[in-house]
Amino acid sequence: MHKPVETSGQPPQAQAPRLPLSRFKVIDLTLARAGPSCVRTLADWGADVIRVEPPPATGESNEIMGKRDGSDFQNLHRNKRAITLNLKTDEGREVLMRLAEKADVIIENMRPGVTRRLGVDYESARKRNPKIIYGSISGFGQYGPYTARPSIDQIAQGMTGIMSVTGLPGQGPVRVGVAVTDIMAGAFLAQGVLIALLDREVSGEGRWVQTSLLESGITLLDFQATRWLMDKKVAPQEGNNHPTNTPMGLYPTADSFLNLAATSNKNFQKLCKIIDREKMATDPRFATSALRGRNKQALNEMIAGALRAKTSREWFELLVEAGLPCGPVYSINDVFADPQVQELRIARSVAHPRLGAIDLVAQPCEMTGFDRAIRTATPDLGEHNDEILESLGYKQDEIEKLKAAGIT
């Protein structure tokens, strides 16, 4: 395995490494989490991202954007430049459209209809730049009976069936502990935007790329969705057991819990020997994968009884040595203390002018020849106003007038 080249950690002005998306300019009109997580991918891989936020005079910034120095905001908006624009004014919209003329991509996740009312929708942007790739995330999609409804991750988790298959049997619906539909909508939109950019190299055409929390959540169901579509099987809650493979799940030990999988006949035989339950290996109830699935309650109880004889660490060492998939259940602080996580360096430090060195979560992909270092901390509100406006041809007196009028 070739490790990606690492840069020295110098700021972009000093080193300016070429990154895969460095040739693209992105306008960020996003709010909350789904849209920003899409833009973060583009920014982290080098796109010149200009984040557009309401100016302080509108009173909207704190309410809509969240606490700027908070860990969540800092993790979502690094590697960007920032400008403030009041898009409810003609002058503010004109600045945005001048940006759009020079941009490759615009990303937004406002409720459908809002961008049209503001005059910053796909059709408006395309008139100024026919090659623009315009990416949109919504709760339910850009058309259909639910289009105008507001949505958040938990609503999407409920309406996509995710909550119905999460939790212990009979427990009732349980929310996944992270914003899965937000994060995946961002990932799917980033994928779609990159596909549209590749197509533009051939067709020369701009595109409107759309996804929703609803579609992203349904896609996350994956095999659970097709169990219904093809087999008409409504998946129940299975708790910590795998829905279709046995034994695979979470088992108690003498001191905590252990995740393990031994679903093939070969691995099941290994497991029985390691946990000193060799009679299980010849039990006709467990002779095949299908039979183990049918009799999983009895099998899991026998495995759990055996595993209570040793600690998780003791079982882990035995199972790993035998080549069986297994692992501990970490709290989040344990995750970042794990030697493998530390070796992968997915937690990366960046210098912030007020907060000092802060650690954030880097991109999950590595690429030979490039480093996934976080280059710059999240910019302050309107930090690059003058710089960006000057690049659009505005003179200093014009910039001051925009500021005085509350446009920027």
C-alpha cells in the first residue's frame, strides 16, 4: 500500500499544492448539514469554494448558521473563503450572479421554491453561465406532493424506514445516532456534481443535479429495501444481530461486549472450537447457514454463554489470531485512541486564529500523490469580502457603498 504524499502543513499561500479539484470554483449557498457536507468534500479536495452568508445587518447569520467557533461549524466549513451577501436585494443578487459567471458549481439546500423567489435558482444562474453545474439537496425532492414540506434528518430517518429497522426487537422506532440522511445526501450530491463535471468535459453543458434526504435514506436501506421490493419481506428490528446472517452480532463477554461474525461453515467451525463449544459444530440445528438463521436465538444464547468466560480483550486476541472478523465496541474517545485510527491520521490539525490548533475529521478517502491535510480553518463571517469583490471588478468606493447599504 502506497501512502499518499504528505505536505509540510504550510498554509496554501506558501505552498499552494495542486489538488484534484483545484481548477474548479464553487459557490456555496448551503445551510445546516446536508449541503455543507457536500461542499466540504469539494473544498477539501482543492476546489476554490466561496461561501455566501447573510451579512450581520440581516440578523440571520447566527440563527441560520449556528455557532461559528463551535466544533460542528468548524468541521463543516474549513478550506473555504467567505463573503456576506444580502440575496434579498438586487445588488446582492447581482454580486452572486457575477460570481456564477466565473464559477463551475453552485450548491444549495434551501427548501424548494426559495431559490426561485430569491432569483438565484438554476434557471437564473444558467442564463448567466450556461455551463454551470447546479447542485440541490432538499427534504423530499424538487417535485411531487411533499416538495414544499420542511424536513430534517430525523424526519427522513422515520419516513425512509431506517428507524423501523434500528433498535432491539419490539423496542419501537429508534433513531440512528448520527445524521445519516444528511451526511449521505451530501455525499451523493458531491458524487452527482463530479459526474456532471465529467460529462461537461464531453457535452459542454451545465446540469442541475438533485437529491433529497428521502432518496438518500432509501438508498441507505440497500438490501433491506430490495428485500421488500423483490421478496415482499418487511424487515423487522433485529437489534445488534445481522438481519440475514448468523452468527453475526454483538455478544456479551466477562467485562463488556464484542462484535463478531462467523457465518460461513468454515468460520463457524473455527468459532465453536475457540469458544470450547465443539458440540455446537455438529448440532443438526446449526449444520448450514440457513439452519443457523432459523435457529439463531438458541445459537446466539449458546455463544453468549460461552463468551462470558473471558474478557473482550482475551476473546479478541484468540479470534483475530484465528482470522475471524471481530472487534470491540468503542466510545468516541476510544475511537481516536485506537492505534489503527491514529496511523490512518483521519483526525487532522489546522491552525485557527482564535482557537489555536484544532483537530477535525479529514476526508475518508486517501489518494496517492495527494495529501488530505486540512489547509485552512473555517473563515470568519465575510472575511474575504473585499478580496472577492475586487476579483469581480468592484472598485473600493463601490465596495464601501455595498457595505454601508448592508448588501455585504
